[in-house]
Amino acid sequence: MLTLKQIITMLHQKGHKVTPQRLAICEILFSYKSHPTADEIYKRVSQKFPTISLSTIYQTLNLLMKLGLIQELGFPNISSRYDANTSPHIHIICPKCGNTQDYEDKKFEELWSKFITKLNFKPIGQRLEIYKYCDKCSKIG
């Protein structure tokens, strides 16, 4: 994953402002293994920047997606989550609460590379998802 310094450099190179609020959003996305929702990001950032709006969160998320730095994980019936890990990997998702975990494996990366080579094109994105109830939701029933 990218460091904050790399993100700052990329934002500057693409002509975008680097505000403290934008950096706080990036820090949450790139420093944690979680896949937060926009509301979760808003709650965390507003602790440090109480006047930040949810609109600013969404604008920054859209910018980061446009730059290819994050991907949106949209699901039916649950809020979208955002992932800063754009390398090929598998998401294990609870369809009830949306808890999302990454599963990475060298063999999967090798298979993905062979697949892309055979297709002879560079994908603009990828998503592979496996759904299972998390421990918490499977106990609730």
C-alpha cells in the first residue's frame, strides 16, 4: 500500500490540493486494514475536524477512486466500503453486516498474472468476492 508521502506526491502531480482533512481521510484508508464506509470515515475524521462535511468525505473518496488509489466495494442492501488495497486479492464478505476481510495468496497473484497475460489486456480494476457469515452474524442467526 501507498504511504502518505506517496499519496501527497501523487495528488500534487495531478494538480489536486492536499488539505489536512483530505490527508486525514487518506490516513484512515491507507493506514488501516479495515474497509470503512463513508460514514465510518466521517465519524473518525470529524473527531479531529468537527466542521468537516460528509460531502467532503465523498468528494475525496471519488477523487481517490478516479486516481486509482482506492476501490469502492458496493453491495446490495449494505453501505459501500472502500479499499485502499488495489492489488489483486480476494474479499471475504459477510452479507449481513458487510464485514470485509482481504485474503491474499501468492498463488492467486500468479494465476491472476497468467490470466491477464492470456487475455492480452490491462484491466482497469478487479473484484473477487466470497460471501460467508462472520462469526458475530452466524451466532445471531
